[in-house]
Amino acid sequence: MSVDPARSLQEMMLALEAFWAGRGCVIQQPYPSEVGAGTFNPATFLRSLGPEPWRVAYVEPSRRPKDGRYGENPNRFQQFFQYQVLLKPSPIDVVEQYFDSLRALGIDPLAHDLRLIEDDWESPTLGAAGLGWQVWMDGQEISQFTYFQQCGGLDLPVVSAELTYGLDRIGMMLQGKDRVQDLVWAPGARGDDGRGLGDAVTWGDLWVRNEWEWSHYNFEQAPVEALFEMFRVWEGEAARLLDLQLVSPGYDAVIKCSHLFNLLDARGAISVSERVGTIARVRKLARRAAQAYAGLRRELGYPLIKDEAERAKWLAQAAEADDNAGARKKRAKTQDAEARP
Amino acid sequence: MSRDLLFEIGVEELPASYVPPALEQLERGIRVGLDELRLAHGEAHTRATPRRLALAVEGVADRQGDFDEEAMGPAARAAYDAAGNPTKALLGFCQSKGADPASVRRVETPRGEYVAVTVHHEGKPAADVLPVMLARVATSLAFPKVMRWLDDETRFARPVRWLVALLGGEVLPVRAFGLEAGRESRGHRFLAPGPVPLARAGDYLHALEKAYVLANHLARRERIRAQIEKMAHDLGGEVRPDEELLDINNFLVEWPTAFAGSYDPRFHDLPNEVIITALREHQSFFTVRAPGTGDEKLLDKFIAVRNGDERGLDTIRKGNEGVLAARLEDAEFYWQTDLKRPPASRVGDLKSVVWMEGLGSLREKADRLVKLGGWIAGCLAPGERSTVERGALLCKTDLLSEMIGSGKEYASLQGIIGGWYATHSGEPQAVGDAIYWHYHPRGAGDELPKTAAGAILSIADKLDHVVGAFIAGKPPSGSQDPYGVRRAANGVVRILVEKELHLDLGGAIGQSLAPFTSGLDAARRNEIRAALDAFWRDRVRSALEERGVRYDSCEAALEARLDGDRPGWTDPADGLARAQVIDRFRGDERFEPLAILFRRVANIVEKATERLPGRVDRARLVEPMEKELADALESARERTRPLWAARDYDAILPALLEMEQTIHAFFDAVLVNAEDLPTRLNRLQLVSDVRALFVRGWDLSKVVVEGEKGQ
């Protein structure tokens, strides 16, 4: 059976995997922790830092506790499926590549209205920001397209392009479904002898009950006091682990903090005035994780840069930046000493 | 000989609002650049789509004009030695200018005798000098936000992907953004994705049109207008006029095709403002109204513009209708949820919302607005007082509503939706209206509040906002105005002027400041008050000047001392009337002599160090001219007394001008600074009284007289 992205969501995923694998991407897997978006996956957040080239694509089931509607709303749910692509450095024809990927999904740009609508993307929790667009198809936002400028509060020496597809939405448009619940996830199959190998399975079959339960949990059952306590614990862990240069476990703790914040927010436990401050606490940790990772990759000698001359160039640049920073510090110290009687 | 110039910056899709300012910069930059390069040229035309910024200049000269530079050298005495031979200084100068020492001339200057040479510069071919200039202009375009896309410091609004630079048929090798310009433009992203080679600069519009790009944005705009108007007419309605929305649509498409769609008429249960916002803010759709009903009656239709041709329009319509339905369902959900919470029940919750950094919550702001609004109502419309106070208490509760708090795309409805919620919860219509209007005017072209209580609440809200920014240490300075304080103040002045409300602005500023001053020492309080006065005075001045009043007429009106010894700027509406009267009487032959004389009068009065007696003692008036002046003053006072109350400045000023002869005669005949102290003080008092009568409307000493030669 050939892949038909208009038939089922999983065939859309297969088509995108094939498309981006063919363009040199590592096909990675979802991150096994609750994330609000594919950007949180270390394959994007950490790998976008520093000068090393990187191309990756993966599906990311993303959690937005606040958006849950008990499985009743045709467009809103607390878990949705993103397809995430990060291309670093951003290729010169990256926009054309993106539209080619839509063609690979069977979308004929001449039969639709496809537009790039300005969008200044920002994740206050991750200290990440970029410029780009929302991609609209027939008035519906189907993707975010961002040229990363900053991540973890660090300016990025090499600009990545991040492409994020809203799989559920695109699927609904391709399959002509008004309700996400009716979306065909798996088309079912028949053997060569015509015997059924499994019936079609819909999004509703897979997730409606899940949405109902999680909505109850997120809005009604999540234990506020315990969540605050967990937030404090993971916040401490993130700091401790990052101090030990255990970057991956440390960053994992940051992700947990972010999700705990989202849960507390959905429970209405975070007042307007606390909100900004709490986000800033997570951002501070994200920043430390970013700094630790950038330092670590440099110590490792930027192993993903295969060209020796290029590698040497970036290492020299980092050393020079260090010298400058060192000199500044030294100057400040001397002035400090001189200022003292 | 001359050829047409074309310069195109090909870019990934720009934000629509970035395009018009960028075009202006591009045009100005290149025109100035051509002039500096001494390249004669004809008219310049900008062209733009989301993917390109271009400038076409007609008839650019093939060569720069030659020109002779007069170069000044060293002083003559440093240029030649005693024997009359050229010194090293002169030879060095000649070498730097490529001139023969024999061609040096001596010239007289105010600083003494110098040497000079005429250096002839021969013009270079335009093609040699244009590339650098074009690259410089392109890379110096400024945008609200810029980004990097290469691993260097190159920045632009979005990545630049190609450059075209042609002088006639010749490619100009402009290097910028890591690219070199060629002759290949690009067509529509999907309808004609290949390169579009241009043989000559003049082929631009035609070649692109064949590639489904209408690059002439003015023509494209009119095409969109014609399409949407026809479509609305065919639907039995009219397009809700919206030039800004037309501009946005125009810079989102290269090949526009309008189409219409519908929504469920059940959404007409929502306020029309909500529907218009849903259509406009997020989807950039045009609203269709029943003809001649204003925004009262909407058809259940919208018109959108796609970037492409007629293909797939049914799919596109269906998709857009689906998105709109989802947005309207959101709005409906917000609306129904919010109606369950009357604004009055949310007042306590205002405590949880921080207003300005460190300045308390919205609950405290509501209390301040009740007091300030009540005070202003007491001055302007005592009958509205309770309406204003009730509105003030409730007016911020909509910030806690789902519509404003959750539905970001409806945030522009703050106040408006609060008014609806208040009325629906059973508050009096007048209270709802006051809330509805209290953010208006939100900008220079916005509507003013339509009710008296709305105007008063708006004034109170903005006064409080301005004071808050000053207290928070964020007053506007230069181009920085983080809290939009100037816009707020301009709104107040506009309301006062256009509604002719005679509020004592100085008193109102004092009232608005009072709640913040408890923790401040006197010096800081006075400092803030002075800064506020200067700020508000400047807003009033700018409002008067925007209405065409001469700056010195404006000063004369603002520096008046109104009844009660208030500065003239504290009544903006009155100030405008007084300033305009000056502009009307400038032609009167008595006017200028009086203005000149008043500077003298002002000087004399201000210089007098002695305490004046307070009133003129008629018995001490001896000279006939001083008696005459006192009589003239008395009669002018009598005649103008009813006129001041009626603010009939067109009658007051001529009545005062009547005194001109008498005042002049007085100064000619009478010595004010008489030796005898009581006489002197009496005369000073008389002069001061004359001035005081004028100053009640105008400080004429601020008027600048044309062609005035000193004093």
C-alpha cells in the first residue's frame, strides 16, 4: 500500500519523515518527558546553540494543559502533535524546501492560498526568540517558521531555521474533517489475499478518553501544593546538576519545571503578579543549561563540524571571545583595586 | 545620454506594515545618493510587493557632471618663503589636490590672505559609481525589527535572496547581503516560480506582470479596491471602509484575487464590534455592511483577498470560513462566559492585577478614577457625577474577562466590551456608555467619546495614566515613550478642545497627582509637579500648532493669566480661541505697535522692585495723559466685562486695541519712573493694570512682529 498523506495522520508523518530524511535530516524521536512544544526537545533547544551544523526532524507530542476541553471541542486539546524540523545553518532555499514538503503531503500550492504572515516568535520560558512567519493555508495557521536569533538568552552564532507543522490541523484539512475526533490516524490494511489486517483507527479512538481524563486532572485534580513543592525540588535539582556539568539531566529538570508551571497555570494557581516572576525563574535555569551546553560542546571541540579548518576557525573565535571577556574582567578588577584606598 | 535605473531587493515575505516606510527610505536614499553623485535624473517610482522593494528612476545620466572645486590652501604667509618661493606646506597642498603650484591664486578672506586652487573633477561613468551607493542605501534601510540569517552581522527585516540592478540594459554589480546583483528577478512564488530575466530596466513592470506579480503597489491597491467593492455590491452590501486594512491586504499579495465567504448569522447576537474585530484583526477580512447603515447592520458575509488566481477558490473559501467560524465560536464562548460575571462582581478581583510597575493594583486605580472622575464631573457636568463614579469603579473589570484576558485578538475591544458587559448586567445605559468610550480617542485619528460621562472618564483615566508614568520614572523623552503617555495626553487635549470643555487642567493635574504624593518629600513632589506642568503645557502647545496657529500666537495665548491667575495653557479650548483671534488680528494696523509696546510694558512692570500699592489712586494722577489712560482703561474694563464671561474674544481684542493711541501717548508724555516714589508707584500700578487687562487673554509681549528691527 503506497503512502497517501491525505488518508491518515500516520501517513502524513511517514511522508514528512521520508521527505526530511531525504534532505539530510537525522530522524529523531519524541522526547520522553512532557514538553509544551518541539522546541523544548534538546534536539532543538540545545543543538541550536553554538556553531555546529545540525539537521533534525521528529514528531513531538506536545502538552498544553490549559488548552484541554475534555475531548469535546473539535479544535482544542491538551495534547497535540507537532512535526518539528531544525535546519542549521538555515539553507538559502529553506522557504522553497518547506513548500516542497507541503507538496510531499499532496498540497498543491496553486489550489490553496498559502501565505507567510509575520510572526515574532518568543518563548519567555526558554529565553528563546526568533523572527519568521506563521504559515497560513486557506486562512488556517498550519506551521510556524522561525529563524532562531536567540536561545537560552544566548545570541546564536549560526542561525537555525525551525519549521513546526501542526499535524492535527493539516490532517483535518487534508482529510476534509471538521472535528479532530474524526481524523483517521491509521488507515487499516488488507493483506495480499484481501484479508483484513486491521481496521482504520481514528484520533477519537485513540485520544478522546485520554483528553477527558487529562482535562479533569489538569483543571480539577492536579495537587497544587504538591506541584509547587515539585517545582521547588526540580528547580533545585536543575541548579545542582548544571553546577556538576551534568547538562542533560540538568536540562531535563528545567523541562520538568516548565511543565509544572503549565500545570499550575491551568489550575489557576498562579496569580497574574506571580506569573512573570515564575517564568523568569525557569528562564534563568534554561539560560544556565544553554551556557553549560555551549561550554561543553566547545570543550569537546565541536565534534559535529567535520571540516578541520572550519572547526579551528570556530574554536579560535571562541578563544578570542574568552580573551576579550577575560580582559574585561581583569580591567574591571584592576579598576576596582585602584578605586580602593 | 541617460538610461533608466532599476534596483530591486528580493526578499522573503516582509511584514506588511514594514513596506511603506521602507519604500520611503529607499526612495529618499537613492534620490539623495544620485544628487550627491551629481547624476542628473528624472522621476523616481517605488514598487513593492511582500517579496520585493524596488525603485525605478527615469533618465539617469550616463556620467557624473564635471565640477570645479575651489580648494583653500594654507595662509599666504605660510605658503611662500621670504624669497617668494613655495614652502613645503604649499607644495604638500598642491600635491594633495593634484594641482600645479603655478596655478595657485591668492584670495582675501575675513581671516586674512590665503592661497587657493581650482581643481577640476571630471565626472565618472554612472555605472562605476552607482553600485557602491545602491549597496549603501540598501544596507542602511531601517526596520522596527531586524534579523540575522547568515553567520555574520548582516541584518534585514527578513532574509534577502536576490538583487537586481540595471542601468538601461547594463548590470550594475551591487554587492550586499552576501549577494551580487544580476538581471534576474523572480515571479510569483507558485504561479511563476522560475527566474524572470530582464533585458532592460524599463521592462520591469511588464515582465513581472507576465510572471503574475503586480509590482506597482498603487495600481495593485486600486485593483483590490475595485474587486472588493464589486463583490460587496453583488452581495447587496457595501465594504466597511478601511484604508489601513486595504494597505495590509495589498502588502500580503503579489497577484490579488478577492473572494467572498459567509458566517452563521447566529453570531449577530454578538456585538458588531466583536464580529468586525474577528474578521479584521486576525484574518484581515473586509466586513460587508447593509448599505447606508454605518456599522449598525452587518451582512453575514466577509470578503478576503488571496494571493493567486481563480484556481481552488472553493477550497480556499471553505477553509477561511472554517477558521472564521472557530474564531467566532471562541468569541461566543468568551461572551457567554463573561455575561455570567457582572462587572460589579469583579471589582474585588481587580486587586490581583498589577497596574504599572510598583504602583499598586487596578483596584487602587479604580478608586483613584472614582475620585478624579468625580472631581472633573463636578467642574464640567455635576449632573454626570454619579454616572462617572460608577463607570470609574467598573471600567477596568473587563481586563479580567475572558474576551480581553484570554482572547488576545479581542484585546483591542477593552473598554468597548466592558461597556457592553455593564449594560447587560443591568447597569444604567449611561454607565455602560461611559465605560464603552473611556479609552477613546486611542490615537490621533480615533473617534472621541460620544457621551459627556464617557469624555470625563476618559480624561480621568488618561490623567491618571500620565501621572503614573511620571511617578514610575518612565516619562516620555525624545522618541522614547514606553507607556504611550504623549498619546494619552494628546487625547485629553483633543477632547477638551474639540468638545470645548473648559476644564482647569492645572487643577486636574493637581488632583491626579494627589493620591501619589503621600510617600514623597516636598522637593520631589514639586519636581514632579513642575515636570507634569511642562509636559502638559507642551501637549497643549503642540495641539494648538497642529490646528494651524502660529507658534508665537500660541505662546501669547498660553502665557496669559486667566481669571483666578491660572496660566493660559490650563484651558486648552479657550487657549485655541484666543490664539486664533490673534492670528485674525495680525493685519490690524494697531496690532504690531501694541505688541512692540507691550514688551516695554512687561519690562517696566517686571523690573519694578517695589511693592505696588494694588490699586491706582486717581487723586495722584496729575498729567493729562495719565488721567486719559486711566479713563481709557476703566472704559475698556467696563466694555469688556460681559465679553470675557462670554469668551467673545473677537470682540474683546478690538476693544482693547482701541486703547492703542492712548497708551502710546501716555508713554510719550509721561515719565513712569518719576522721582517721587508715590507718583512712581502709582504710575507703575496703572501700567500694570493695563497689562493685566490684556494678559487676561494674551501676553502680547510673546508676539514676534515681522521685520521688527530691534527695540
